[in-house]
Amino acid sequence: MTHPQDPKSHLIALFQHAAGQFAKAEHLIIDLERPKQASHGDFACNVAMQLAKALKRNPREVAQAIVASLPASEWVEKTEIAGPGFINVFLKASAWQNVALQALAAGEQFGRGTLGQGKKIQIEFVSANPTGPLHVGHGRGAAFGASLANVLTHAGYQVQREYYVNDAGRQMDILALSTWLRYLALGNQFVPFPANAYQGDYVGAMADSIYALHGERYLRPAAEVSADAPDAAGDPEGHLDALIANAKRLLGADYAYVHGHALEEQLGDGRNDLTEFGVIFDTWFSEKTLHESGLIDKAVKQLQQHDHIYEQNGALWFRSTAFGDEKDRVVLRENGIYTYFAADIAYHLNKFERGFDRVIDVWGADHHGYIARVKGALTAAGADADRLTVALVQFAVLYRNGVKASMSTRSGQYVTLRDLRAEVGNDAARFFYVLRKSDQHLDFDLDLAKSQSNDNPVYYIQYAHARICSVLSAWGGVEADLADVDTSRLQHPQELTLLRRLAEFPETVDAAARDLAPHSIAYYLKDLAAELHGLYATCQFLVDDEELKLARLSLIAATRLVLQVGLGLLGVSAPERMSREEATTNEAGA
RNA sequence: GCCCCCGUAGCUCAGUGGAUAGAGCAUCCCCCUCCUAAGGGGAGGGUCACACGUUCGAUUCGUGUCGGGGGCACCA
């Protein structure tokens, strides 16, 4: 046997060897469970039951044979055959005692998984239209995407974080028009402001800044702005489109300035907001460049060559029904403008061409009907659609005093991400956002997130970290000395429980990466914090027995490390000091 | 009509093809002379929505039913 690294992989190797008498290694899947009950040992193996049927033998008999040929191991205390044919393995304390020192030796690299194996993966998230402030729905996508990207990185992937900027569509034109109309009003050119234009105060603020910078340069007569526009009440969308067309004609080359100003302002605002939230992107991919570089033409031609495009009613349609979609989809409209879908096909083909082994899109759940057609188009164009995974993020609903805090985009009264962060803080916001599986509805309890109490799981975990810092600080020794202590003194059940939990961290990271489920990191940290608090209440760390003291300190130093790394994956801070007094003061001061 | 998500303790939710299904909150009872009580220990509380299948074994997988939420544009 090779030198044991961690107990689980060690045991898997032992079982693989022992079960080899019944099946070839490549057909053996050794599954080691951590039993819920201590009386079932450290690990339970069900391989005997799996094999029993093919062998037509009694599972307990098979288990006997496997146990008999298990190679000797200094870590194994005893094995038992239990129930229908489980092999329960009880480990000696020495199997776990290494864990703390291994963690300290690895430092921030502890738990660095092997799942990714350096593969290139791209995760695209948020990608909100830059037409206004980010709201709480975007916040969930941001927190989920950023945490997932961290988890994937820790699991050994080479990760690129990308934001797709919708800077080419009609929505941006509407924002530019809205801004311009507000600007015109500043110059006493009053055009009735359409109800379906952007209403928010930020639009007026942008108009103010344009007026302050450039005075009346972009003023045009109000009468000409609404010339020949259909009635706003009868055809609101046609009315808006006519105003946009007029704006482009009247402003000429200056239209690009207004459009660009609005885009830069809103994109910059979103970027600042996300940066403050700890959400950083490596690349900002512009939709406009897809149009300008001809990639959309190219993508549609590619589909045409494979005979997946037909013309009907003056538009070009992609035959997505041939790929499992429920109806065919337009790519080029009757008016000669590509649909968003066409741009998305080109965008995804481009992602694949950039050499990612895997691509993850984080979308709002309202886009779920979109998956079939995008994947269909990729397949139709000859790409491997299985390399694309779409993670859907359900909406978050805010609750205040047990009542739904409603959110309405139309009235401009929606809750912004910035408001939420100001109200509950970045840490609580990041943590609560990823506390649920992404594809499940999230009830965000504002009062709980704000509460500076033990009800709040964020504080519970952070407090475990602060407590450890406090002990190490009271000790006053050199922490580097803890990397080389005699850990055989760690015998207490609470100590072993904590050691076992630390050993689980690497596989927790890998599982979270595999399932695209950063929430499992949050639950792991809650368990880890609980066990630290349990130990804290049971054992004194700063005892007179020097060896025992150092052993215990190395254990909690390792725990602190895992808390830091784990909280870091979720984008939550790990404060060194916390006190209720400060919290109360803060609350009073706020 | 079609598609997606959900149904687990009073509430909010984890969880797993395995052996007696967990946590927090809420309720009740204990624990600071001691490294931070934002902590710890204990008690009560369950037909894992229902039915049928697959399986040695189903809360977990499949089908159906019921109930809740969301989505189905030549919008982006």
C-alpha cells in the first residue's frame, strides 16, 4: 500500500484490493459512506451487497470474504459486518490526527480539489441589461455565480468569469431615448414621456450630467422628435420605435454619444456595485462586437449550410423543432434586424471557439424555455452542446416583518442590490443568497439577515472564527510552531469529531463543484462552526500541559484556516473580533 | 395545453439507492469564579403529499394523481 494520505482514499484502496477477487477493478465502484450513527463506525462500505446479486451469494458471506482479504492497515481499529451486509470500518484516532497538520501545511491550498484537473471552464453570469441599477434578482445570480466560480477554482478548474453586455439591442435604444427626452426637457423642449420608457431617477441624473457637460449641444425641437409617431396609447411600442428612429435621424452622429454615455454610466454603475459586492469579472463581452465583426452573419450562414434555416413571411427561421424545441424560432426578423437569439447563437459558438472545455451559463429561471433552442442551434452548427451547462437561478423574494416586500420594475420602485447591501451588509447578503440551491425559490428574510444575534447563521460561523482568533491571541505564541506538534494527544471525542469534519472539506469542495452547488459549502461551514463551538464548551485550550495545549491549538488553527477558506469561497469575510457590544453600538448608530 | 421547480418536524430548510431521516428557529428545562454566553447541553415534535412500479433495499429512481410557485414573443 502506498503511504496513506487521507483515511478515505486509503480505505477505498484497501477495499478495491480486497474486492478484486470478485470483480475486475474497473467494474468496482467502492462507495464509502459516513454513517449517521457512531455505532456504525467511521465508514460503511456496501460493496458486498452490490456484488451479491451477480455472484448469487449471500451478501454477508461476500462481506466476510472481503473483510478476510483486506490488507492490514495501521489506521484500522476493527471492522464489523452489520445489517444486510454492510462492512463498517472503525478507525483509530491516529487516522484522523494527521488532518490538522496536513491542513496547516497546505494553508490556503487545503481542500484544493482534483476534480477540475486544470481544465478550462468559463462561467458567464449576471449579464444584466445595462439599462438601470441591478436589482435583488441580479444579486442572486451575482452571488451564486461568483461563489460557484470560486468553488470551481478551488476544485482545480481554470476559471474565466464573463459578463455578456447587451449593448446592441432595442432596450439600450430605449434607455438612450429616455435619457435624451429628459435632457430635452432641461432645455425646455418638452416631449410627452412615454410610459414604457425608463422611468427611474437615474435617467434624469444622466440627462443632468449631459447638460452640465455639453450644454445645449444635443437639443432638437420637440415637435420634430415626435413627428409621425403613432399614438402612444394605441400603439405604445410603435410610438417608442418611432421616437427612437427620429432621435437617430435628428442627432445623426451625436446619437452615438448619447447612447454611449448612457451605456457607460449604467455599465460603470453596475460594475461598481458588483465590485463592492466582491463580484469581479475577467472579461466583459460586448454584444455589439458580434454584430460589427460579422459573427452573427457567419453563425446564421453556418446553420444555412447545414440546411437548418428557412424563409417564411419575410423572416429567416431556425428549424429548432428538429432539435427538440417545441416550435421554430426566428433569427432574422422581417425588418432585417437579427433577433437576440441570433446573437446568442453566435456568442455561444464564439465561446466554444475560445477553447473552453466547458461553458456554464447562469440564467434567470424565466429563461428556461430558451435552453432547448440554444443547445439545438449549437448542435445544428456542429458544436458539442453537452459542453454547455445552463444553471437556472430562481427568483429571490424579500420578506420584511414576515410580509413580502414587493418589487415592481414598471414603477421603478424595485429593490436594488445596492439597497439590499446597505440594509443587511455584504456578508449577510452573499451568504443568504447561496443558502438555497440555485434552482429553488429563495425567501430572503431581511430581518433575519440583519439580526445581530445567534439566529443568524452568518454570525454563528464568523463567531467561531473570531473565537479561535481570540484564543490564539491569548496564547501569544508563534503560530508557525503549531505546524509541527505531537497530535497524538488529540483523543477527546469532540476533538476527533472536529478532525473528521476537517477531513471532509476537500470532498465537500469537489462535490460542490461537481453539482454546481455552492450552498453545500455554506451548510458544511455551519456544521464545522457547530463542532468548534461544541469543542470550545467542552475543552479548555490553554491548559498547563504544554503538549496537549499545542496539539489543541493546532487543531483550532486548522479549523480557523478552513473557516477562512470556506467563507472566502462564498465571498464572506472572516472577522478576527466580534462582540455583541460593538454589534449593538453599530445597530444603534445605524 | 406544453415545459421547469417544489411538497420532509409548528415555521424556514438540509439530506441520501441503504441500517433508528437531520439542522436552525419556535416551545420547555438546564449551564458563565474559567480562552468572547453572538456559546453549550437536554426534552418534546415526522405516514419524507398520495398511489403504483423498478430494486435485496425507495424519503431518494420511474410513471401517474393531488397541491403550491414560475415560464411559454419576429422582447431582451
